[in-house]
Amino acid sequence: MDSGMIGKIEKAILYAQEPERITFDRFEVTFDGNHKKHKITYDHGHWHCDCNFFQARGVCSHVMTLERVLIGSVKPAEAVPMPA
């Protein structure tokens, strides 16, 4: 292995210890839920999930899971209050 590659590996190890350097702008994932697969997108702070709960409340277990996995790298979803 050449010294250039060794330097890049060392830098990657250091970067990985500072996750606050990473901010996601947008992505799309497939989440394998208990009953079916769900499509989740994140675009500049705005979440979307194709599940019914997200449609009604603006947050769901699928999105909350990704928020936990990516903590610090994404903005949390904003829940819609339950109607009175």
C-alpha cells in the first residue's frame, strides 16, 4: 500500500470520530417494516414516509429510527399535533 493511501485511511479514521462534520442534504431509503417496506425521503430538513401514520402525524417510527441512526446529521421531523 502506498503512503498516499495510508494517509487517506488515517484521515478517514479521524473524520469518522467527528460525525458532526457530516450533514445530510437529501437521501432516499427503503425501510423494511414489520408489515411492509416503506420509502422514506429526506430533503433539506424535510422528511417524508409513505406510511399512513406519517401522513396523519408528520412523524412515524420509521423516520424516528433513521433520526436515531443519523443523530446530529439530520434535522428531526416535526410532529403534527393530534386534533382536539
